[in-house]
Amino acid sequence: MGQIAYGDLVGAWGNGQPRARLGVLLLMTVTGWTAACSTSSDARPPQPTSPPQTTATSDVRPPLAWTMSPAPTLPPEADRDTPSGAVAFLTYFFDIYAHAFWSADPSRLEDISDQGCKFCSSAIATVQRVHSKREYVEGGRIKIIAAGVAPTTMRDRTVLAARITQEPGRTLSASGSVEASSSPVPSHRFTVAVRWVSNRWIVLGVADAPESSP
């Protein structure tokens, strides 16, 4: 994993709020896997697109369609209140994020998300909807290709600047038909605010970052 140049990324959280209304970022919804995200300081967050209406079917795919693979484990370096620990935790967070969709189980994602994190809450709600409709998700793995701790005046959090890629993916119905699909994301920049609480990291919010070069 490389180190990212901060430039414009720092400004997204420099005053405690995202600098602008957020764009498309990473959320695997059943209508295309993307949704806007923000922090609890944003009074008017963009709303995810409503999922398409589907008809009921008697051909219910068994829960084994959801992955039974073990959940990602927290790497030792992510269990430290240090800049490198925060960066290691960021990788873990997005591994847990993807696994939540594959397993249709948001409990681990909930455990590392602050209640005020709108990005997290939107993802958790979508996973719950996938579970209730007995849909399942394939693909969409996220890889962080560069990350670092961004300077900030806020002492109650650590702000991480990162660039990611995401594999293509799709959402399937209980009967196996494709409900939605997503194209690969070759590159996307964002910032994530995290906080060390009770000897562990939690995510406070995720914000889009400008794509312009510093």
C-alpha cells in the first residue's frame, strides 16, 4: 500500500464537516451498489436510491447462498492507537464492509461504526434489506491502494485520506436472477474519520474527496 498525497483531501474534514455535498461512493445497494455518504454534522444527507420493486417468489434460495467464510480478523497493527494503527484499521473496516454484504450479516459492521456515521448506517440498512429479501451479493471487493493520516485541527478524531479500487459486483434475487450490477471502480479518493474509543477504533464518517490534483 502506498502513501497518498494529501492536497485537496485534507480540506474535506478540516473544519469538522465535509466540505461539500458528497458524490457516489462505494455503497452496495440493490439498485447499483452506490450511495452518497456523510457525517452526522451534515443536516441534509443525500438519500440512497430506493430499491426496485420485486414480485414475491416461491423459489427461495437457501441461506447457503450467503458466504459462510470466516469474517476478516483484526490485524495486530490495527489494535493500536497510532497513525499506522489507524491506517491498518481502515483496511479492516472495508474488509468487514464487504463481508457484511456477502454474508447478509451487518453485526460486525455495526460493532465498529459510530451511531452517527451516515455512510455506515446506510450500508447496514442495505445489508438488512438484502437479508430480509433473501437476496445475495457477489463481488465488490474493495482494495486500498494508498492511504495516510491527514493533518487536522480536530483532536477528537483521526482523519485518513485514501485512494481505493473496487471490483465489479452484482446483487441477485432469492431465485438467482440478477437484480443489479456494478462496474469496477478503477480509482476513487475519500476521507474517513475514525476515533480511538475504549481501546479500539470506530468509524465516525466517510466523506468524498475531490479528484483534482493538489
